[in-house]
Amino acid sequence: MGRHNFKKLTIWQESIKLVAESYQMTKTFPESERYNLTSQMNRCAVSIPSNISEGSSKSTNRHFKKYLENSLGSAFEWETQLIISYNEKYIEESRFSELEDKILQIQKMIGAFIDNLKE
């Protein structure tokens, strides 16, 4: 297997955009969430492209898949935190819908990438 250039992967590019969205959104959360939901959401968002880039350095697709699965797990975790943010009324419904669409798209892309990697 040749190593992947993570910066050229659409899944990495889109997840980097999500990081910026997460940071922008959580800046509006109450101060009481600074070390709770705000911190957790941003760490999850950062974990998505970080696992993709780290996995791209591995010498086999089997090892790369493990990192992609971790990235996918972080994407599902971030989605849950987005739902919590909406339920707590930290974000408006339109913003929630926009970000939910983005994270669902990223999840689909990562899943498809995993399915298409040859062992």
C-alpha cells in the first residue's frame, strides 16, 4: 500500500472545516459549559481529522482502517453532542440542521472510504 496524502483526502478536508464550525459554534455556549460540552465537542471535532491524518501514515490499509474507525466514532460522538447542544437550546434549529447535515455527510464519506480500502 502506498501511503495516502491526508491533505488531499476529501474526508480530511471536510472534517477540518467541521473543526472550524465547532469552534465557532461553541464560542457562543454559556461560560458554565467551557470545561464540559464546549471542551468535549471541540476535542471530538479535532479528533476526526487527526485520526485520518495519523492513520494515513500507517504502512497497511488494515492499520489505516483502525484510525478511520476511530475517526468515525468521534464523528458519531460529535453528532450526539450536537443534539445535546440543540436540546439545551445553545443553538438554533436552522444551525442544528445545517451542522447535522454536515456531520452525517462526513460519517457517510468516512464509512465509504473504510469500505473501499483494500486489506
